[in-house]
Amino acid sequence: MAHKKFIVFEGNEGTGKSTHIKYASDYLTQKKIDHIVTREPGGTNFGESVRSILLDKNSDLDSLSEAMLFYASRVFNYNNIILKALNDNKYVICDRFHYSTLVYQGIAENNETVIDLHKTLDSYFSEHISLVFHLDASIETCLNRIGSREVSDKFEEQGEKFLIKIKTSYEKIFLENNKVTKILTDEDISIVQKNIQKRLDVLINE
């Protein structure tokens, strides 16, 4: 059985990342695969401090400032948590990674500086990625899920037009990425998780 895999979950607001990341982690535990789960922004004390700033509804940061904070948190998490776990022959599951910054602060905001920054750093962050789960759902489904939450963050409150931008941006960047597996999360949760399990089984046996 192969070890040391880096799995990233990406997707729009309301596509069920938290739910399906927990399922993936539980499945790896069931398979007795040593792994860690981390998130972006976050994963470290520094990253969690950055997270509180970035998700603050009262934040007035522009997209470039947001991107710089995301990358500061990401570099620290990557170098100190993710690479360490991979070097210890563990699996890593990450809730969002550098693709999110390209989508949210770059393409959706038409910020060429952020897009260029992603191009510069992409090979560094992509080197160890084994699999990207692109969770996708209809805008209606995303809005319904967001609306049912008791607490929402800055990005979840941006509305339908924002969600459409994010959805189309993800579709654009993942069009020709052979590390990406698209999972439709509109379906019954048992079907979604079965599809995730099938892809994980392929990865585990590679």
C-alpha cells in the first residue's frame, strides 16, 4: 500500500467540504492510514489568527491584501505542518489550498497581480499534491445550505452573483488538471461519499 499522499478539497461555499472532509478522514482511519487534517487559512496558531482576520464580516481588506495574508498563512502551514507530515510518510487532507486564492482573490476579483502570483508559486505548492477533490453543486443548493447555517462568514454572505463567479472560476482552472476529481454534491450524501471512497481507493492503491 502506497503512503504519503497529499489530498486537497476545493469548492464553492455550500458544497459540503467540511462534511466530506470528515468522511474522508474517517475512511482513512478505517483503512488504518496515518494522516492529518489541516485547513486554510489555519492549521497553525498563526494561521488561525490570520483566519479570524480574513473571515471577519467587518473586514475591508482588498483582494490583494487578502491574498498576501492567505499566502503568509499557507507558506507557514505548508513548511511546518504539511511537509513535515509528508516527510513522516503520512497522508495529508487539506481544506482548501492555493487554488482558492487564485479563484477568490484572483479570477473572481479580476486581480491580475494575484493571478500572476499564483503562476509564480504554483509549481512550489503543487509539487506534492496527489489528488484534488473539486466539490461542486448548483447555485441553488449552495444558497440553501448557506441559508440554513446559524453562523456565516464574510465569503458566505456575498450572495448569488459571487457564488456564480466562484463556480465558473473553479470550472475554468480545473478544466485540464489531471489531479482533479470533480464530485457533484447535489446528490444524496451516501452517493457523494461512495464516489469519494471510490477515488480514495484508487489513490490508496497507486
